[in-house]
Amino acid sequence: MSADSAYGMLIPHSRPQLGREERLAVLGTLDRGWVGAGGEASREFENALAAAFQRPAALAVSSGSAALEVALRVADVVGERVAIPAFACASIERAVVRAGGRPYLVDADPDDLSFPPGTLRSLAGQCKVAILIHQFGLPAASATEVADAPLAVIEDATTCVGGHVLGRAVGAFGRFVVMSFSATKMLCGGEGGAVVGSAEDVEAARRWTDPESDLPPDAPVPHAKIPDMACALAATQLTRLAEFVTRRADIARLYDETLGEEAHRVLRAPDNSSGTWWRYLIAVPGDAAGAVEHGRADGVGFSQPVPTRQWDGRGHFPVSDRLYQDLVSVPIYPSLHDGDIEHVRRTLRKVVGIE
Ligand SMILES: Cc1ncc(COP(=O)(O)O)c(C=O)c1O
């Protein structure tokens, strides 16, 4: 079966870029005879992550969800409110609940889909922790407010690792940085995640993932360990991050050219910051679902960035409602071939109604 047919669509919404380096790295773990958790590849990956974020320490775990849960456990959110963006992947809220916290949903900023300006300050006395997500490859402007925030901030860099906010790297802001390395993310480990931060926090996080730790029997986060094979894969991807970011930006420029005057509909990082083009999000007002169907009928895996309205019936979230109705995510990733890109551009033209 070819890779394309394995994804069930001519051009899938996401597909990792896996090459010779990744193959050799995974084979290396087999050759060393250590494929489980805690071997050389894990240690090397953790060191590389800490260096990449210029932080003292890093812990690799089994998923982004586990990373979030562990960070929340260390921050001790049991019974406490945790602020999260309403317009976000459902795993965020689930991690808060598993860690014993009470999710506090915040409506989206219309430009970067993260917390609107002033949100962190406004949470004083209301929430113990906030999960600041750089959403869909867009750097979150409110990261610059973290230093003065009246609560602990977990910074989720999953989709924007390699990006910058006002000259500072994504991942430079929160008390913890967390990430997912599942197959659709900027860096693919197959599955995987990480918590990055101070030596003390990372050591505490390690205890939460260790079934042999001195925590009470029901305390450690289950299934949090990551195999060396996944670490070897993700570590190789980390060395290729700049290449991935450049290739994504090149493809975004081609899509922008196709859209011409309609390119204003596309969400992009402001001039003083840089994103990663993890997603190419275009507004099709009121017709996101129709546009997704149209794209798929044309063989292109368009998708809605947040497929379910988790915030529905839970308060007033006008921006999230509008984003849900308007935004379509167009395939953009380094493994797209030139022919794929031309196909996506033709489909984009049709969906947006450009003759
Ligand atoms: C921004 C972000 N953080 C964390 C996660 C959770 O990651 P995982 O699927 O590895 O548990 C996701 C999942 O899509 C995500 O989009």
C-alpha cells in the first residue's frame, strides 16, 4: 500500500515528513536492543529539547495530553480553576479534568485564536493556572504578558515550536513548556510529548510519571512513559525543525499567490512575530462545513481546525462560534509534493470562488 492510499484520500489533511534520518534513528534503537522507556535515545532527546528551549531540563512522555496532565499535577490544580482557550483541541480540557482541575473556558482572540490581550491579568484570584496555547502555528501575542501574570502559565508550543513572539522564541515564556509529538504535529514521534522547564519542576514531573515513585499508589499518571523508538524519531525531527518551518512558509506563499486579493482571509502571524504555518487557516464566512465537503469531494483533505463546539451551552463565546463557522484548514506540510500543491491550489481557487 502506498503512503497516500494509506491515508484514504488523494491529499490527506496531515502527513509526517519521514525520511532516511528517521529510519536510521529508529533502527539505531533496535540495534542497541533498547526500544522501551528510559534508554539512551530518551536521554539524548530530553537534552536536545532542553537545549532547544534554553531551559534547564526536559522530560519526554507518552503524549501531549500526558505532558499537560503532569505539568498540571506539579502545579497542583486539584479543585482549582484552570483557564484554557474555548476554541482548542478537546485534549486540553480532558487533561485539566484528569488532573483534578476545573476548566475555565476563555473565548478566543480573533487574530491569534489564543487568549485575548489582558486575559492573564484579569484571571487574578479566579484561576490558579492558565494554559496558554500557541494555536495552529500562530504565535500567541499574550505570551508577552506571562512575566507579569498573577498565576502560573503552562505554555503549549505543540504547533508553534520554531516560531517567535516579538523576537523571543515560542517556549520562552511559561513556567512549563509542553508539547505533543503525535503524528500530525510539527515534530512527529508517532506519539509522544514533553514537559520542559526548571530542574525542580521537571524532577517533580518525572515522579508523576514513574510507577515506582514514592507517590501514593493511585497518583502517578498512567501510561506516561515514552519508548526510546519514539524519542529517536522525534529527536531526529527536532534537528530538522528549521527545514520544516521554511518549507511550510514556502507552501504558504504559493497558496497566498493563488488567493491573490483574497489572501486577507488567511490568519497569519503579525509582522513583529513569526509562526510556523502548521495550519493554513482561511475564513469562508458561515460555510466552513460546506467548504470542507467541497474540498474533500475534490480529493483534498480540508478540515475544520476545531471539529466540535465544546463550549456550546457553557456561556457566551461569540468569537469561538464565529471561528467554528468560518475557518477551514487547508493541507500544508513539508511532505506535500509539487503536484499535490498544485492540486490544493486548484481546489482552493474553486472553494473560495476565484475564477
Ligand atoms: C495544542 C495541543 N496540545 C496538546 C495536544 C494533546 O496531544 P496528544 O494528542 O499527543 O495527547 C493536542 C492534540 O491535538 C494539541 O493540539
